Amino acid sequence: MKIVVVSDSHGDRQIVQEIVDRYVDKVDGIFHCGDSELSIDDPLIDKLHIVQGNMDLAAFADHDLETIGDQTVLTVHGHHQNVNSGLLNLELYGRSLSANIVLFGHTHQLTATFDDHILFVNPGSISQPRGEYAKIGGTYALIDSDDQQYTVQYYNRRFQPLNNLKLHFTH
């Protein structure tokens, strides 16, 4: 399984279009964790698994649950699970839906962690990054999974892999 994860583009349609153009038909899915600020009739929507963020005016679903191979991928924005205060509510929500990969945004800060058989990935904000990695100027993630491990590789807006942000988790 190979998927692309982007979040918090906040109206920067061009970068979302560039990501779609680069990866469509090359990965098993492109997931947007909300705050896209795209309109509901934007043709890009058809190429994304997209959820409602707290800044979205369009009525997207609050969550997206997809099965890709043997992986169950849950996508949320994270504001309803209070991710600014930690991942406990998000973990409980993911477990209630039997997800083994949980994608989220909202914080604008990239993170990847593996806890008790669940991979949690925040790709950071592609357009308005915050925190330790804000100086990169926007990030997205590519998750690759095989029978033994998850690899999470972060990229910048110029599609360059960030070598210090390549993480491996055994599952």
C-alpha cells in the first residue's frame, strides 16, 4: 500500500493540484485531512479522499474510512478529537472504527507515531506550517506499507524528500 497525505492547504488550490498531478494513478490514494477550503464542486474533489476541516465551508464528511489491502485508513481533520491537546481522543476514535492507520491535520505540525498497532500521521500543513518544522515551508507525507513495516517519508512543496524526516515503524 502506498498513499499520499496532505492537509491544511487553506485555499492553496495550486499545490493540491500539483500533488494530484504528480501522484494520481501512482499511489493507492491521495488523502486530504481537511481545511482545503475547496468548493464542493471542484473537480479535484473526485481525486481525493477528503474530510471536513474547521475552516471548510463545503460540506465534506467528518471522517473517511477506507480499506486498502489489509489496511484500514481513517482520515479526520482532528478538531473534533481535540488533537491540540493530545492524541488520546483520536486513538479511541480510531480504535472504535478498527483503523490501523489514522491520518489527521488541524495542528499544522507534522508528526508520525506508532502506538499499540496504530500508525498516526499528521502531514503538517502544506501551506501554513507551524512548529519545529515550519521553516521548511510546507510538508506532505507519503506512507508506504508492506507486511512488516510502515515507512513515512515527508516531502517539501518542491516534492523533495526530507531525508531527516523518513521514519520506519515495525507492525
